Amino acid sequence: MRIKHSKYKNTGLIFELLVKQIAADTLSKKDSSAVSLLKKYFTGKTSLTREFKLYEFILKNRGVSQMKAENIVSTIIEVSRKIDTVALKKLKYNLIKEIKDNYNIEEFFAIKVRDYKPLAALYCLLEAQNALDVINPDILVSNKVTILEHLTSSPQNEEAAKDTLIEEYSKYDKDLKLLTFKILLEKFNNNYKTLLPEQKAILREFITAVSSTTRLRNIVNEELTKVAAAVKSLKDNVKDEVIKIKLEEVFKTIKPLSKKEKISDNHLVNLMQFYELINELKSL
């Protein structure tokens, strides 16, 4: 599923447009209906105000460190999940209705806004929180990169953004873990056209056990033990001396994780590659 940006539902964008409309009305020496709309919909403690604060926080922070930018995005994602979406939709509907009553809606949304890209990116990222279907991960990564570039004023690495998204979404409920699982699948499908049963199994375990470091470490160590046994068996039976030497080198790299060692994507990548290697050698 793709998340499409909607100008009519973007709280941050609508606020910026209302501010610009006030300026335009003032220059034209007209009473501005936008003033009353701002006071009515963007004050107090409503769901709309709470969501606007998330957009405002993005716009007010520029040139921050990478770590702070990551923390900002993570916090915004977490806070957005606590907003009453039913009340929010109703307020947005009423706001747009009143804008239509007072202005030409096409002309209103045709006004240029300087920070349109990060506002649109944040809208898509927030919408993904409440989507029932699995979202296209490339869209999420692209939006996060746009926001991080706005916050840090520096180019971003998409793979790094994808890794942090995986970590962030894996904290949430089953549906969002499915999204994480999809991100991982797409990430590894770049290297493997079809996933082996063992690869699918470890990916699934990586997601379902992500909240339990001990369980995940035990699973990884069990798989490493199986891989080590398979590599040793292949090494003992292969006739090609060059392959035998390489397998010996591989065997030496397979070491169980200590209790203090943190599980990372690298451990998953290594297991995926071990499975692929063993499968290829078995087919020789």
C-alpha cells in the first residue's frame, strides 16, 4: 500500500497556508476569516492542535545533530500514535468546510509554502501509523530521509534510515511488526531472488522475538550451531582443496554470541549468507 499526500488533510500545511492567507488579506486591506479559523482550530488541547505541534516541532528545528534528528522523528512517531484519530478526522473535515465557505479552495491551496516537502513527508509518515494495510517501505524511508535532511541540513543515507525505521517499528504491535518484516524481506530480496525456508524462518523469528533480547540471542546461537555443524560436514566431505580451505576459514568465523553482545542486523545478514552458502555447496 502507498501513502499519498493530501493537502486537504495536512495539518501543518493548512496552518502555514492560513498564516499566508492572513498576510494576503491584510495587504489587500480585507478582514481575514483566516484569523478566526486559526483561533478556532489551532488553540486549546484538541487532537488537531496536538497534531499541529508535531509539524511545528519539525519546522522549528533546523541544523540539529543526527542523533537529535533521529530522536525527534522517533518521538513524533510515538506521540502521533496517542492522538484520537476519530476526533482528528472530524476536526479536519470541519476546518476544510469552513475554508471552502470563506475562500476559493483551489486558490487557497495554490499558495506556495517554503517547507512543503518536509510537511508532506511528515504527513505521509504520520498517516502510516494508522494505516490498516502494510505500507510500501520505500515510501516510509523516502519520507524519513526528507525529514532528516530538513532537520540536519545534511544529505542522508537511505540504508541507515531504513535500519532505524526497522528498529522503530519493531517496538510496536503485530501489524507494524508485519511492516518491519516486509522491510527486511525487501532489503534481503536485493541479494536473494528467492528466500530459503531457513532464511524465512530466521527473519520471522527476528521480528517476533525482537522485544526479547535473550530469546533472540538464544535463537541466533542455536542457528549458528546448526550452521557450524553443516559447514564442518561439508568441509569434511568436499574434495576440492580450494573450497575446503575456504570452508575452514568460514568455520572459524562462526562464533556464538556472548550474553553482553547486542543483536544487530549484521548477525541476521551473516546467518542469511551462511544459509545461502550451505545451499549452494549442497547443490554442487
